Amino acid sequence: MKYILFWVILFTPAWTRIDGSEMEQDVMWHLRKIPRIVSERTFHLTSATFEADAKMVLNRVCGIECQKELPAPSLSELEDSLSYETVFENGTRTLTRVKVQDLVLEPTQNFTKEAFVRRKRQVYGTDSRFSILDKRFLTNFPFSTAVKLSTGCSGILISPLHVLTAAHCVHDGKDYIKGSKKLRVGLLKMRNKGGGKKHRGSKRSSREANGDNQRTDTKENLKERAQGGRRRKEPGRGQRVTEGRPSFQWTRVKNTHIPKGWARGGRGDAALDYDYALLELKRAHKKKYMELGTSPTIKKMPGGMIHFSGFDNDRPDQLVYRFCSVSDESNDLLYQYCDAETGSTGSGVYLRLKEPDKKNWKRKIIAVYSGHQWVDVHGVQKDYNVAVRITPLKYAQICLWIHGNDANCTYG
């Protein structure tokens, strides 16, 4: 029954939402005029030390009600937060100052939903996640756009050379984490039948061939584990890899872009609103990637639902898909209770909407999953799983990172 539901949810052409007397169907993408972000000047910084621990530590997250009371940031504050740091594979860094042009300030949204306290963290009640095990789904769009970072997070392909992820997967707000010095991105693939090749004898070759020990279970192993039996010995150095099994193709990262709103260094706390980063790969992939879109309000999401896939740590070697309704929102964040564990952070949150004046449907990334957070709501700490929205300004910034200019970033 669960798999039938999964099939219906994934391939139903339109969500239907009924609000007592109202039915909404055929929700469409609405293109918006994107403000311009222009690079002004680039400075060289001291090389990164890569000494931070691989965990996100935020002293205090301003919650839904808290954000309502904050004054709108000034243009200079926005430009400072949207200026960005780039770290290259040799550890050198630069800081690029930007100017924002053609900005239309949007009114602060009126948040009316009342949140309720959840007792459990990350997985709430019945676990509603789906492990994608069938290779027909695993290696095809949209699941093939999900990638794994060597730091243990997830990410999403958004161009032939670029991966979008959470900033805290590579930087703790003050320094780059230890595992990001030689950052790599793992793309899912299926080994050809009969093509099991012996791994080289070096530790690095063995580790990369096995995806840093992130290996996918065969059906036999899963069955044995479910019955309480021992898992069969995994292929190691000098052993042949099981034919037809999923694995990761690891690619080195050429450089990483992080907004200054997150990479504050010793000059203040990192802001959850800017927990996103873009990774440029050393070589292009040939997979289909997910396009960016600006995040609509909950009312304009089909059924108020979001979707994302990642590599949750409690389900090793499996790609995990989930969907859920958004519980609340602020101008920069989506608050929800999608079941997710560590490892899925950095996943691309997407919607499937109809394109304007066309009959076809398209999925676009509208947020980056940041993880579990306690937030301040009416002075009370409440927990949510939080995603960082792609606002028009963030769309313009990420588009600038991808293309090097704003020529292709007019509408989104």
C-alpha cells in the first residue's frame, strides 16, 4: 500500500487542495523580475585553516514571531550579507563585494498559523520516508539529481558543473570544517552487469571506489538484516564489486561560494537565513539537473507540500525521499516537519508546478534543507525542520555564481 501511495504522489499531474469551499488546481510557476546583483570588487583573504568541527552551532535562531518584529534590513545590510566568500581547492580565499540594483522591497508576510510543540526531533511520529531502491528510479530524474558530499551532507545538481547545498556542510560560520579541505561530490550510478573491476591497492582508491564507505545494500543484504542475520561482507580492496549495484562516482570540488551572511568569521553570528552554498565541480557531469525557482508562499504551493531527497545517516547507502506540508513560513525560511535525519541536510527542496502557457510540468528547487532547529516563537523555544527559501535576491546571487554575470538572471 505504501508503494502505491508513493507512485500516486510522485506521478499525479496535479495536487488538489480543498479549503472547505475552495478547490485549487493547476498551480503554475509565476516568473518574477529578479533584482540585479553585480560584483563590485574582489579582495584576497588569508588561506583557510579548515579546523572547524563538522556541526552547525547557532547560538539563537530568531523564530517566526521574532522575525515579524525585526526591522527590514537596509540596502547596505543586504549588500553586506550577499557579498560572498570563495574558497579554492588549494585553500586560498577571496571576498567579493556586491551591489544590489533594481530591488523592489516586498512587504513582510503576515504569518497566522499557530505552531504546536513536537516532542520528538527530526523524525516526527510515524516515519514517512521512502528509500529509493529500484535502479529505474534511482538513476533517473528527479532522484538522480541528489548527490552526496564527502563531509556527510547531501546536495542537488543545478547545472552541469554546480551543486547547491547547505553552507554549514562546509563552513561552521567562522571557519571551514576539517573534511572540506579536499571536498568531493558523489554522483549516484549503477555498475554495468559483469563489469565488476578490482579496486586498486591504495587506500584512496579503495575509499573512493566505495564512496567513503557509503555503499548501497543489495536486496539480499537488506533481507538478511531484516531477519536479524549478519550483513554479508562488503567488497573491499582486491574484491570484485557486485554487478548492477549502485555506487558513487566521486568528483573533486574546484571552488566553493558562501554568502557573507553565513561566513561571518569572528565578526558576528552566522544567520540561518544564509545557510546555503554553491560548489563548482572540477569536471562537468552528464546528468539531468534541477533548475532554480523562487520560493512561492505556502498558499501558492500545491497542497502546501514540498519534496526533497537526500542521504540520511540512519539509512546508510540509501537515497531517501520524503514529502510533507509546510507548517509555517517567514520571509527567508520554511518551517516544516518533514521526517529527516542528519545526512539529508543540504538537500534541494522542490515543487512540481505547471509552466505558464504550457501543458507540461516542471520541478524546480525553491529551498535548501538546513536541518533541525529550535526557534523562538512568542518567547518559547519550539523545534522544527527548517529549509532556507530561495528568495529573488538569493536566486540572483546563485545565478551570478553559476554564470559569472547577471545576464541570465533576469527572471526566475
